[in-house]
Amino acid sequence: MNDLINRLWKSRKITFDNQNVQALIRSCAARILNALTFVVVIVLLGLWIIAFLLLKDDLFAKTLTGNLFTELSCLTFFGGLVMSIFVGALVGNLLRRVFWKMLVRNKKN
């Protein structure tokens, strides 16, 4: 990759003026912001799985036994997964909008 960039640079097919650099920075920033929702959802899913594994025995095992324990823990686990995806998407979109507004405001200045 570096060899290709060096060849293009030497042949002057690519010029790195201020306009090209600014366009590249905006393009990378937009890609990072669009991935923010995905990252937040993945983080919340991981946190839910860890919390469930740590707390399932303390919450259910002492009061429930047998089949009811299995059904309730399964329902709680998958319900928590759905809720963490939903909350992660909402939080990620909120953060993306806030950062996007900041990016657009900085572009105008």
C-alpha cells in the first residue's frame, strides 16, 4: 500500500492540498460516527451478558428450583438481550446525532 501511495505521489497523480485533506477527514469522521451505534450496542450486550452471569445464581437459584428456574432465567436472559439492543441503539443514535451536530458546527467555522 505504501509503495502504491509513493508511486502516485511521485507521478503527481495525487495531490494532498488542504481541500483533499479536509474531505478525507470528514469522510473518516462520518464513518466513525456511523459505527458508533453498533459499538454501543455491542458494549451493552457484553455488559448484560456479564451482569446476567454474575447475578443469575444470586437472584433466582435461592428462591426457585427446577424447571421454573430454567424458564425464568431463559426469559430474563433473552429479554435482557432485546432490551440491551434497544437501549444501545437509542443511546448510540443519540450520541451520533450529538457528535454529528458538533462536526457540522465545526465545519461551518
